[in-house]
Amino acid sequence: MSKTKFPLFCGPSNRDLSPKARYRCMRNSLLIVMLAITLIPLSITSGLNFIQYQQLLREDSQANARWNAESARATINAYLEKLEAAITVVIDTYSFEDLSDTRKLEQIFRQLKKEHQGLVDLSVVGPDGIQSGYVGPYGLAGKDYSDSLWFHKALTRRMYVSEVFTGFRNVPHFVVATSQKDPYSEQYWVLRASIDTETLDRFLALADTEALEDIFLINDSGVLQSGSRYHGGAMQDFQLTRKPKQNDILIYEETRGDSNFYRAVSRIPNTPWLLVLDQQGAEARKIWHVFKDRLLLTLVLCFLASGGMVVWLSRFLAGKFREADETRDAILSETEHSNKLASIGRLAAGVAHEINNPLAIIGEKAGLMQDLVGLDQDFRHKEKFLSQLDALQNAVVRARTITHRLLGFARRMETSLTLVQLNEILQEVLSFLEKDAAYRNIHVILQLQENLPVIRADHGQLQQVFLNVINNAIDAIRNDGEIHITSRRENHKTVMVAISDTGPGIAPEILKNIFEPFFTTKGNEEKKGTGLGLSITYGLVQKLGGKIEVSSEVGVGTTFIITFPVYNEGSEGESNDRA
Amino acid sequence: MTAHRILIVDDELDFGTTLAERLELRGFAAKAVGGAQEAMEALAADWRPDVVLLDLMMPGVDGLATLDLIKQHDPKIQVIILTGHGSTESGIIGMQRGLFDYLMKPVDIGELIARINEAGAQ
């Protein structure tokens, strides 16, 4: 079947399509319009929902990154502040000489180590940069720090936290140093505590959550101050693209491979460090996947449900349109049919009337001749003449019978309700059909109730009803079978006629359509049906206030039951005796 | 029984005169006229029929109007319509206006005489 045969939309150019194609394209048009009406708003709503939730999750992820960064910064800050406070207490309490005493220094170191994890060593450096006291694992006593950057910075500040460096020990660490003025020499000396970078790693690890991709410290020159999951250990190089001003937390989006993440960068006050925290992007979060899956599932279910509904509805509506059109066509055909019959009726009546007059003249002339010849005793060939005139009179009688019958037919074409006896109508109809039935060896068995009440109906239309049904029964049997016709009074309100045949029966799927216009099963046979017979019958029975029902069993036969209301004169007493 | 006087009113004069002749052969006094006017002239000429056989479809004054004229002239005259253009309606209207019977052409002479006798006996 080519595509052009069933176009999607029907326009004026599709008028010459076949009815099937027209209904098909009407159905398609309905389908497309209704799908658009239902699915477009659904898609828009879902899209908006998607975008809004994504936005919400992004904001949430950013807020999360900020909060985590703040929390990690506070942890490191707290550690440093506590250590700084402890060192300050020591330097305020003890003199340079006290702390240059290794035993004293060791005592203090042990005390500090208990409270400050990660503390590697504690040392005192004199104003000349020579380490005069040292407690720790590296044996750095007597080392000269006069050229060290941290030493000079510590001298100029009350408290100094260094960058991570390797120094004499060749192990990455940082120092927290404070200086004090010696009251006698008026020169500054330094108390220094070294902390290994693993301590920083441990603190940073505290901030680790499921959504955290990486967290590390870095200095302004791009040297890692702690280990990073993606960029290596301390002292490795890594360049940040953006840095915050002062103490703000800067958050921006970064890409690693295929995935996006949020990077929060903040300075840790009074240190040379920047805290860098990489937080999973909104799209990488589990909750986002769950949302997407659910949205998709809802959307698919809604699409399926509305798609199904729309398909059903468009079929249903197209079917209804088709039904309405067919009913209209049937009514038109029926009207046309009745009009045609009425015209034939009028024509027949006209012809009959016109013929009756000359026929009457012929009859009278022939009659007069008969009279005169009959009176004349001496008329030659009298017998032969009279017999000829008799034949002429017989022909007139035959012609009169025909014209009278034609007039009767014409009268039946006009609907006129009279009181009729169903049994008489059945007999009349059978007189038309009995020859056909006998020829096909079909026995018609009558069980007609006597004194059946009369009904008020149109004689001709009732004839047509029974003619159709009995004709169908004969067609169904084809050859050899029986037709049972029963009439009886059902109750005080109705009379019924049952017409059963021993035909092949009708399948249920056909039975339900049997009264629909243009529905025919006679298509393949030489006697093609119009599909209007039973539809017209149904209409006529309804018009006469009756009811027609059909029941059938395949292989057994079919029964039509037609009921009519009994005619009641006034409120009581049927006029059956008038029939 | 005295023979009845029959007036046949029919525009088909050939039919009327033939029928009149046949009725006369059967002892009736019969006269055929071609329309309402002649019929009324006949009535006025003191030829009072007992039964009028009246056609329905006639040019000028039709059968039902002629029936009214006859009944106005003498309600006792019995009228039988004898027509080729019969219809139940005109029959019913005629009966309401005092028509005795309604017969369709062509009619059997025996049946016609029986009706004439019935009408004449009224």
C-alpha cells in the first residue's frame, strides 16, 4: 500500500479519496492533533522540571562545596591557632637560656607532643641563626639557619607559619615559629616547631565525603602543600586557574575528563596556603541520576498512557464519524428508495386510471354486443360470436384485475396506518415467496395463532418487513430446509412473529452488525446484497413501534423475533373482532 | 318492481350511451349525458331519475361537485359513483355527502344492476 494512498492530513485535495482512505486519514489527523495537544505540554513541563531541578542541584552542590571548604579551613585554623597559642605560652614563660637547656626543652616538647599531633621537633634558634637547642628525631642541633627564609620571617613577625619545604632533613614539613626579644641582649631569638605534612593530610582527610573529589593545600607559587588525589604528593607543582582575593571563598566550575566539578578555593588566614576543594558536579550525584531515571520513567509512562488513549480515542472518534456518515447514507438511500417506490406508485396509479376508462368502454361495447346478439334469434354464427365476446370480456376482467392491483400497490406506497392482522400479511407475503421456496425444496411450516389481536401499522411496510426477513431465510438455507413461522400473542400488550430457518447460522461477530446499513454477507455470491435489507427492516419495525431481535447458532440456524404493540381502542379492550 | 330511471353522467359519452343502451335492454329507463350542466338540465326538464351513475373526473364541474348539485336539487335521488380514477379518499368524501356507493370501472353489469336495485329501493 503506497504512502500517498493514506495521507496524514485530509484537505480539499483529498476529496477524491476512497471512503476507507478518507476515514484513515481523518483518524491520522485526529491522532496527530491529539498527540500534539497531550504530549507537547507534557514534554514542556518535564523539560522545565529537568532544568529547574538541575539548577537547584547545582546551587546545592556549590553550597555544599562552600560549606565543606569552610569546615576544612576552620579545622586547620583551629589546629594552627592551638599550636601557636601553646608556643606563645612557652616563649612567654621561658627565657632563651632556659630553653637552650636540652632537658628543659625535651620536657616541654614531650608535653606539647601529647596535645599537638604531628609535632616532629622543637628547637630554639639564637639571634645569630644557630640552633642552640633541639629536640627531635633528626639531630639538627647546632645547625645554622641564618640564611633560611623562615628564620628571617620569624624574626620580623610575632608568629610565622612557613610554606612546606624539605630543609636539612630532606622531608617535606612546615614550621610554626615565634620570636621573643631577649631582655639583656635586646636581640630576638626564635622558638620553632616543625610539623610533618602528613598531619595536614590527616586534617584534610577529615573533610572527605562521598561527593568530595579532592582536597589539598597549595601555595601562591603553585607548589602543593599536601597530598592530592589527582595531582601528586606535597612539593609537586600545580597551577590554579583562579585565586580568591583575601578571605573570600571562590567557587567555580572545572572540568576533568568528561565530568564537571566545582572547585572551592580559599586562603587560610596567616598562612601562605590556599585550600583547594573539588566537589562533584550536580550531574555526577546519585540523587541526580535517581531524579533523571524517575523523570524518564514518568515521562515514558505518561507518553505510553496518553499515546494509548489518543490512539484509542482517534479510532473511536473516526469510527463514530464513519458510523454517523453511514447512517446518513443509509437514510438517504432509504429515502431515495422510498421516493423511487412512491414515484413508481404514482405512475402506476396514473396508468391504471387512464386505462380503466377505455377498458370500461371496451367492456360496455362488448357487453352491448353480447346483449344484442343474445336477443337476436336468427343471428348467424351466434354461438361463435358469443364465445368471442366472452373471451373479450374475460380479457377485460383480466386487465381490470391488473389495474386494480396496480392501484393497490400504489396505495401501499403511501404510509397509511390501518388496523392489520399479522397472519393475513404473513399469508400474503408467503404467496409471493412460496414458489421460490418450493423450487428450492424449502418447507414453510406455519403455526399462526387464531384470533390474533390486530395491530396498527402500514400494510405495505409490514409486507416489506416480512418479505425481507423470509427472503433472507430462504437465501440462508439455499436448498433443502425448513422455515418455521410462528405468530402468537405474547402478553396483553404485544404480539410477536418468530421466523426461524435451518440455515448455516450466523457467527457472533457478524450477528452484532447485522442491522447496520451496508453490512452484507452476500458479496461473494451471484446474488449480491445491498446491505440495506435488514437495516431498512429494522428502521421500519422501529417506525411502527415494534422491536426486532435476532439469535443464531452456527450450524443450527437463525431466528428473528419481531414484536408489535397490540392496538388498543381507548384504554381497554383490543379491537380484535374488527380484524 | 317498477323499472328505475337511470341517469348516466360521464364525459366519455361513448361509454355512457352504450351503458344506457344495455340498461334499457334490461328494462331500465336510462339516459346518458356528458357533464354536470346537461345533467342538471335533464333534472330540470322534469325527467327525475331514481339513480344517477356519476363519473368522478370530468372537465368543468367534477363528480363530487355534481353530486352536491344533485343532492341540492333532490336529496332523494341516489347517486352511485362509477369511475376509473377511484381513490379511497374521494370515496369517503362522497359517502359523507350522501353518496350511495362507489364502483370502479370497468364494472360487471350484473354487479352494477344489483347496486342500482339496492339504491332504487331506498
